[in-house]
Amino acid sequence: MSAAPFQYGLHVVGPTHNRRAPVKWAPLLIAAAGVHAPFDPTKEQYVSAFRFDGALPTHLKTRGGSTAGFAGSVWSPVLHFDLDAAADLAPALEAGRRLVGAVLARYGAVAENDLGIFYSGGRSVHVEVPLLHRPEPGPTFHATARRLAAQLARIAGVDAVPGVTFDAGNYDRVRLWRLVNSRHAKSGLHKVRLDTDELMHLSAEGIRKLATEPRPYAPIDPSFDPDTVLAEDWHTAEQAATAAASATPPTAPPERLNRATLDFIREGAVVGDRHRLLFSAAANLGEFDCSPQLAAALLMPSALDSGLSPGEALRQIECGLKHLTSAPESGVPG
């Protein structure tokens, strides 16, 4: 299957529960990278991590704009990683250094300039590794990406960095990815591109200083000279993903709560985010058939600590649980 038709992405302006609109993926990325119209760097924005063909716009039309139940083929020119630290940026930087070092050591055809390295504006480092062998799109592409990313994270020792874990939930078909140069709503900083030297040598404070303003750059596609080891690693992951898909019902529930839900239960949220994050956490709990009573028991303490009244909190929890039938995945890296 050719990747040429896979031109579409999902674009969200504002919080992640806002409308997900189909968009031509490449023009959006070029505008965001170059910080030119119609991209607005002052706003929180997201784009899907994977690309879609015409099946996605058709699905959205037939499902009233919802991505729920989409099981079509996806594709990406890169393998993406979200290295998210629980409390501070410094561990995420260390994890990023380990991952970049491991990727460059394992895949000789991947050059430093080929890697996409980004600070999310929060507590995360995002890394994008070019898939130099151009794997074909398919219905298990996202699952193959998940398996290969997990393998590379293990090789790099990402989980050995205290406070950092590899999040397998970042590889759902319709998962959102923070758009480069957009503004992080909580920190006020921007997601910015870093070069390898900046990642390797700057402190967390130095990285944050770089993110006070957008950092325009011109996206350049790497030369797609196949790397034998990368191609073999992908093929091995693809075989495992295909076998798992044939043995697992497509309606299998998610493996675990997303990070945003866990963060809300543990830390609550600030005034500007508390309604949105409580709603999102309730919707995520609903994916596990969580009862209203259990959802309230899990979420109410943090909701009240965040300043919501009991009535406000219960309404958000109820709306989030009811939203499950039409809502897409709510977790977002970074």
C-alpha cells in the first residue's frame, strides 16, 4: 500500500476535548515549523501523531465528527517518543539523551540532523526517529510503532531513569501530539525544536529559556537510504503486531489509564485546567466501564483540592462518563 494517499491528520486548537478537524498534515506542519499563517503560536494546538488516508474524513462524516471506533490504516514517516517525567524536566532530558545515543549507535544511516528533538513546553522531551526504509501504511502500523518504540526504550534504558516511564498509550491510531511552536497552556512556554548539542548539554533551565518564544525552522525530509538494522527491527515488530491483532478482538479495552488521568488523581489541576482535566479523566475511566461511584471516589478528592465545588465536580464527572460513547482518546503527550 502506497503512503501517498496518507495526507490527512487531525488538528485541535485549544484543549484536547475541542473539535478534532481533518486537515492536510504536511501544510500544517510547515506552517507551524515556520511560524507563519494560518498557524497561531499563542494558542494551545495538537495534531495527530499518525497520518490517514480518505477513510478518516469519511469516518468523521458518518460518526458526527467523532473518531471513536476508527480502525483504518495509518502511517507516519517517523517513529515518535514522548519521554515524560513525573515531576521535573531534568529526568526527561536524561532519558532523551539516552534514547538519542542508543538510536544513533544502533542505526548507522540515521544522522543527528535527521532526528526530530523537541522540548514539549512542560515536563517532556519528544523524539522523532525517521523510518528510513519507508514502511507501508496498514491497520497495524500504530501497533508496530508501539512495539519498536518499546524495544528501543528498553535498549536505551529509559525506564532506568528515576521518574520516567515509557508510555505505550501514545500509539493509539488517533492519539494527539502537541504541535511544534504551539503554546503549552499550563507553563506558558512553547514546544520548540532542539538540536542534539542542546539536548546533550543544556540544563533544564537552559532548555526552558529557549522555549519562551517559538523557534522557527524549515522541515527537511531526510534522505531515505534504507538502514538494514532499522528495517529488520521494524519487520520483527510488524510480525508480532500482526499476530497480536489476529488474536485480540479489535474492541479490547485500553491497557491502562492515560498519564493525564493519573496526574489529575495524584496532583489535581490549576484553575484554568481543572474542569477540562476532570472531564478528561472521567472519560478515560469510562473506557474501563468504571461506575459513577468509583469514578467519584477516585476523582473527587483532587477535584475538591483544585477548588471545584462538590456540585461542579460531580457534573464534570457525570459528563465525562457519558461522553465515552462519542469521545476519542483523551490522553496527550507533553
